[in-house]
Amino acid sequence: MTCRGDERKAVFLITDAKEQFLDYLATTSQRYDGLYPHIILRDNTYHLLLQTSSANQLQIIRQLNSAYAAQFNVSRTKSVYFFIGGYK
């Protein structure tokens, strides 16, 4: 799965943003029974190999993106579009 920031802007702006994203990933993994053996986090995108026994990949990514975007918007005290396009 690949997801990119809106207008290719950075989505991991602060020092611990990638760490927070990984925390959301761990929570989502437990909730939806998913495994992520390979993860690449760049400033404006992430790539992950998603393994799940259910056909719930879109639900997992939607939950992950929503949780991280909500935290990002609260920390910046404004609402912005975050991730663009579909999931590849």
C-alpha cells in the first residue's frame, strides 16, 4: 500500500511524527489483525506491505489515515486535507 500527502507536501512535520504514526499502525494492527512486515516512511508518503487474513485492507488504511490526520490537525489547530488519491 502507498499513500501520499496532499500536493506532495510533507505529512511528517515534527520530530516524533513518524513515531506517532507507527503507534497508530500498531494499534490498527491489533484491532484489525494485520501484519506489516515492511514499512517505509518518507516525509511526504508511506509505503507498507500489508498482510491480513481478512479482506479489510481498505478499512485498515482508512482507520490509520483518519487517526493520524485527526491528531495532525489537532496539533496544528487547523484542518487540512492530508492524504490524497486512492490506495495503491
